[in-house]
Amino acid sequence: MNAQDPYAQDPYEKTFPALPPAPGRAFAQTWWGHAWLRALEDSALDGQQVKQGRRYARSGAVGAVTVRPGGLTAVVRDPDGTAHRTDVLVQEFTEAQWDRLLGMAAAESGHIAALLDREVPPQLVEDAAAAGVELLPGIGDLEPRCDCEEWDHCPHTAALCYQVARLLDQDPFVLLLLRGRAEAGLVAELEERSTAGAQAPASPESAADAGVLASEAYAAASALPPLPPPARLPDAPGQPPTLDTESGTEPPGLDVDGVEFLAQAAAAQAYRLLAEALAPAHAERAPQPGPTAAQDAVRLTAQAHDLRVRSRLSAASDRDRAAMDRAVLAWGFGGAPAVSVLEEDWTPDRASLARARAALAAAWPDGADGADGADGPDEPDSPDGTAAPDAGATAPVLRRVRARWTEPGGDRQLRLDREGRWWPYRRAADHWLPAGPPSTDPAAALAALDPEDAPDQTA
């Protein structure tokens, strides 16, 4: 008997010798190996422990790995040489689950051939999952046990999982053994099922399944069952996998932290869009244009905590740090439209200007002329560009220049957007800063700056 054969002693317990250190390579090369690591990285609560475990595995700190139904075991050593007994538990399949999985695998000869070639057919995994058999582990399916007494994944259990990803690349039957069946018995049962299926006589139902007339199929459409309900919104955005940052093989100029941030931001954005799509009356809403590239840079900056990432986004959108800080402040009050109001200086046409004057007159009925203010330099019929309210009026003195109404000598300003909404601004040093969300009522927008100056709307 070959002493190097991991099945030499027991087909239900397979021991792999310790793998050599793995500098400069990713741990998973196959899609199922990546899925295994995703289960680890999505489950662990402390990403630093996972990264430390990856370094342990890369340095060769993981000893021989024993695989058996329901679990993995290895000795993992700390950098100081301290050894830890480490286990990772995986749920075994029930007999009913095995029956469904083997039935699907035997139904397609290509599935058996792929497994014998040490490949995992994606279609088999997808069909099995649809039937309630999750071949690959998901979030929370890798249960850690370690004598270091960490209650979550520690560096030792993470290192074991990373090492097993290398084993799975070479032999996907490791995963099937974890689920409860050894390779020899599986292959024999698959061949038996496949042979039985090929020898079974064709049923009358299959002979009559050659097809139907198009007119019959069309007439039967009304009898089809209703569509299933929409997918349920997950509790939170998914967590992208941590990139393998210790390989040393990244292309020059690649910012790994930046790529990880973009992946996380994309997951958060996808979650937000899905939430909007699943919201009631979503189909009745008019589609909204997406942000421009410069505006989307502001959205990403608002989510970024790494100063290097923020600096790169500022430079890419032609903003200095102070300009980006102002844009991020605006984004918080109203997203892309708020950034447009901050950075775009437009001139209302006559119809828009008439609506703005009507809104100002309605907001301060006792001093509409003063509230509107005389027109600025772009309206030549105003000699000095300002006007004071009538005696006893309560309206503020405002001067208009294009789409901005500013208090002369003061620190308050209202900006009108193209949708007819008013945005409050306040002067800080040499810049005007957004100070609140928009309102269709200019008095309400101004009240965000000085609530005591708002007109009495209760009369």
C-alpha cells in the first residue's frame, strides 16, 4: 500500500502532508476555491485576524491537514513556535440531501466526467442549491474551534481555511468528504445510477414529450402559475472578498486598498439600488439620471475613510481637498443635485424666474419686493441691484445674481435649482457652504439658516 496515499488507512479520513510556504501566489486558483475563501472572509467578524491567518498559511505555519466527514484538523504554529490544535467544522449532508445531489450528478454524464477530472461543474452546484443542497459553504458554515480559545475565527482557523483552499484546488473530493462521503463510494454510486438511468425504458410520458403545436402552447399561457414573489432584500450589503495583499505580484501602481474600497462601495450601491427596486410603487416612478463621473467621485469620497483614496478621488475629479470637502458636505444634504447646485452657476430663463418671484412673494406676502430683491447685474433695469423692503415689511433684503439670492453684506444665501427648489447657504470665510436640504418654499429654506427669521405661517 502506498504510504503517500492519503486514503491508505481509512477512506473516510484523509490526511494531507504539510504544504510548503507559498510566497507570491494566491491561495485559490479555481472558482470553488474562491467560494471556499469567500465563506471564511464573509463570516469572520475581525478582518485583521483573517489577514494574519493568511500570513500564517503563506509562511508554512500549518501542519498536516486531516479531512473527515464534518471537519478539518491541523496543528498551526504561532511565529514564536507555540502549537495550537485547530479545527473547522462543516455541516454534513443528510441521506436525503445526498440522494438529491447524486441524482443530479448522475443525470448528466458530463458532471461525472468533470468530477473525475477534479473539476466542480458550476451547473451541478447551481441545480443542487435550487434543490436545497448547498454544496459549497456560505456565510457562517465554517465553524471555528481552536485551543487559543477565540470565539470567532482566529489566525489559526483562518490559516487552516486558506491552506484547505489550496487542497480543494487540487482535489474537490475533499469538499465531498467534508460533506460526508468518500471518493471511492461516491464514484461507484454515481456509475451505478448512471448505468441504471441509461438502461431504463423510455416512459410513455417522455415519448409524448416531442413537442406541442404553437397554437396549443399559446392557448395554455393563461393557465401558467403566477410569477414568484420578488426576492427579499438582504439584511445588509454583501462583503467582497479580501484581496491577497501579501503576494507581492500586484502590477505596478495598483492600489490594493483602493480596489478593495471600490468593491465595497459597489456592493453598497448595488444594495441601495436593489432596495429602491423592491420598494412599493417603484415601477410608477420616473427614471432618474445617474450622477456624472465628477459627482460620483463625491459619492465615493463621502464613503472613503482612507486619506489616500480621498486624495486620488479629488485629483481624478479636478478638485482640491477643500473643494472636495465642500462637495461632500453638499452630497450629504441632497446627493448629486446638491453637488450641481454647489458647483453650477446658471441663469434662469424668464419662465423659471417668474416662478421664483412668485414663490418669494408667497413666502413673504408683506414684503414681496424686498424678498425678491431687485435684479442683479444680469437685469439692467435695476440701478443698484438691491432693494429694501417697504416700511413694516418682514421680508429679508436679498440681491439676485443669476440663480443666487444673497443678503447684501450678510452671510445668508438662497440658491435656486432647475427643479424650482431652494437651497440654503451660509458664508464661511471666502466660500459659500451648503447649510441644509432643499425646500420648495424659500422661507423654509432660509429658516434652516436662522429659524427665528422665518415668517409666521400659522395665520
